[in-house]
Amino acid sequence: MIFKRAIDTQVEDYLKGASYKTFFIWGPRRSGKTTLLEKLSKELRVPFFDFDLQTDKELFLPRQEALEKLVAAHKVILIDEVQNYPGATVVLKLLQGKFKVKVIATGSSELRQKAGEDFDTMAGRFHETYCLPFSIQEIADNTPVLSYGQEQFSQDLLKRLQIFGAYPEVYVQETEDQAKIELLEKILNTYVLKDVINIYDLKNEKLAKDILTKIALQLGSEVSVREIATSLGANKDTVSNYIEIFIKNYILIPLPSFKTNIRKAVSENRKLYFYDLGIRNALVKDFRESRLRPDQGGLFENFIILEIEKQRKNTGAKRNLYFYREYGGKEIDLVIEDYMKRYTCVEIKSQGQGGHRDIFPLSNTFTTIDGSNYSKKILQVL
């Protein structure tokens, strides 16, 4: 099954446009970035270079004669896993400034940290967008459904994505559930854990998995780094460092607490959600339907947060996301802030209708997202 992705239009516009700025596509492994480059490679009749391979990296030395050969041979340059060659930032600046060639490069946003000041000098010289696991909008756009079947389609999709997530190769699987579970475990152990461990030269793969599992078991709750560290007998700074790496590599979504000058707002902790619920369920080893599970509320809350985050990144919406809690324990699940400081407060309920919790201290609009209206509301709130 070939999916048209949200990013496809942005890529087409870049290729047709006048800009020669590097076009970065960030996202986790197995989210479809390589598939996109393979498709472009065929359409444009150019190869793509994989920076997992030393031989490909060696073609991009910052020497004029080397780059002249590349530009002469290729009207568009496609690069996969660009973060594996931090020195590429120098080459990309040369390709843009001296040779005027279009470059599409995919990888982890960790290139910023690895390249350091060299990446900073690229300010204003690149475009960036994201390729994440399928969003509900992408799935709907690629699935013909008659009008009378829309409600059933939405309910089936909600059930499916809360169990197996939306990694492309998992979603398109037509096999038995056990095959999907095995594929998710492979993605978790090979790409989510070992890949991150190797990239950052971390010392303890078991600790990394244990940290993720602890977070997976407290969906919808504030995460205390100190408590996780204590329960695992680990150093607090080490746990904090691992969590930041998971965030940078599109494994976890951080949701900070909204702060105002009004003192009754409280919380120094963040909430953490998963970019893919299939990965989360592989960590806790539970692939039952949500209605059979004690974590039903947290599972649905994670689903809504991650879909809004995907939509925010896919559309480039200028929004900040928070939660809000008072000392008395009253809470707003999600606060969406636009750049004009206008606020939408969202109550997330897996079942039934919510009531207006008039506790947010600033002027706002209020809405409830539940299992019956989620597909429309996710688009509306942004």
C-alpha cells in the first residue's frame, strides 16, 4: 500500500520553487523517510546517499572538486540519515551557496547537537519539516470510505491505533496480530533502543528500557525524574539525560505545565507521552483492547495528545501545548496556546461527555474530545 503523506506536498513545492536552501526532514527511524527518498529517487532518476554507509559519506568531503562532480551528476541531491555525518553541515552550506543545488536530507534533529556551532551557522539557510508515524488525517486521506461508513471507520481506527500504533510498516500489515506484535518488539529493541544507545554511546540499554517502561506505566500523570531514578537505583542526572534523548529522537512527547503569575498554578514536573502507542504497549506487554484495560483513560489521553502533536508538526501550526493544574488538584488535560496568546482548553475523556472546568485563569475557549468526536476535534483545535 503506497500512502500519500502530508509531507509530499511540501516536498513538491520545494522542488518546484526557487529556493536552494537545504530541505531537512526530521523524524524517528521507520517512520517513512527512506521510503520517501526511494520514491523521489525513482521519480527524479537520481540516487540517494545513505550516511549509514561510510562510502557514501566519503563522497561529501568539503572539497570543491568532489562537490563539483556531485553537482554535475545530480540535479537534486538526496541524503538519508544525515545525522550520522555532523560535518555535512559545512558541505550543505557549500552546496547551497556556491553550487546552487537542491538538497533533501532526512534524519534525526540531533544533528543540531552533534554539529554544534557548524549547524548554528546554517541559520536561515534551511527549511525543515517532519515525517512521523501515520496521522489519522493521513490515514483518512488514503482510505476511501463512504459517508455512511465514516463513524464506523473512526471507531475502528481508534481501536486499532490504540493497540498497534501507526508506524507505517505495522499499520499496513495484513497479517495476524501476533506478527504485528513481533514487528513492534523488533522496532522497539532494534531501532528505538539499540539505535539510540549506539548513537549516543550510552552505557546501559537495560536502564534505558526500564526508564521508558516506568514512563509507559504512568500515562497521563506527571513524571518525576527523582522518583524514577530512586525506583531504579539510578542517578537522577542520568535518568534526566536519557529522557531528553528520547524526546530528541521522537520517542517521547513532553507536555510542560502552564505557568502564570497566579500562585495557585503548581507543577514543576512534565507529563510525557509516546509518539507511538504500539511501542508503548510493547514496553508494558499489553495488547488488549482499551476497553479491557485499567489504563484506558491514559491510553486515550496519549492518543489524543500524540495526534494533535502530529497535526501540529505536519501543518506547521504555530501552537504551544501545555497541561494546567492547581494546588487543589483540579486540572486541564491540554492547553493550546497560539502566538497571539489565545487559549483553547481541552478536556480529554475516553467515554462520555465532559463538563466545563472553569479553572484556567485566562480567557479561553473550552472543548471536550472523546471517543465519538476525536477525528473532527483534533483538526478543529489547531
